[in-house]
Amino acid sequence: MSQKRTRSNGVDSGGPNLIPQVPVNKFLEYVETRAWTDAEKELDIIRQKSDNSQWSRGYVKALEGLMLTYRNNDDKYIFLPKVLANRTEDTISNLKKEFSEFAANELHGEYDRGYFKALDDYFTLLGNMKNPRASVQTPPPEQVTLDQSTTSTGQG
């Protein structure tokens, strides 16, 4: 942890330590719950505390992209919302593995590895949340009944 970065060997092994993890976790949770104001505040903290390395810039840019992706109302052509529409554990696990491999691959530049690490962190959070939207996407029985009839029950 005392090592900030190592540039002599071309590997940015200190990269993940340069970004404060607590604000990142809060940011990702806020994006997931669509709490945009709180997400913006955490993103500002992350920007202020990160250095100006290529890795950090890539990481922050990925976080910005995640927020913009989910704030956009028309997500039918955007990769992540489309892939995560069903949020199976296999999908989350496979994407996390893929982004993790990209983040560790030295063929990618520092900026790209930082970018992929942010996505890896996002999918780690999703995996730990164990499909939080499943209950929201499954309509309760009353709604199924309402969809099949035209009578109103006072729910608006």
C-alpha cells in the first residue's frame, strides 16, 4: 500500500490504490439506484482525490460513462443496459471476468487498463448485490390482474 506507482517496469501496479475505494463503491451504488445527485457528489470526490495519471483518467472516464449511460432515457442501443436487462449471475460473472482480464492485460495502455478496471469494479459490485432488480422487474400479482382487466382499483 505504501507504493504509489511503479513506472520503471511499465506496469501501473499502484493504480487501484490511487483511486479512493469508498467513494467509488458509493458512486457505483448510487448509479445502480439512480440517485444522480449523490452519484455526482461522489464522482467529484473521486476526481479531486485521483491523480492525473493515464490510469486514473481512464478509470474516472469509465465512471463518468457509466453514469451517462444510465441517465440516458433511450438505452435500447447502449451496450451495458441492453446486456444487463436480465441480469443473470452468469452474464455478470462473464463480463466481470472479461473486464478483469482486459484491466490486467499489458497490451492495453494505462488509460485503457484504468477504464477496464472501473468496469471490473462495477461488475464486482453487481455480483455482490445478487441481482437487486429481480424483485422490481417481477410484477406483483395485483398488477398482473390489473393488466388483464380494465377496472380501476384506485392505484392511479
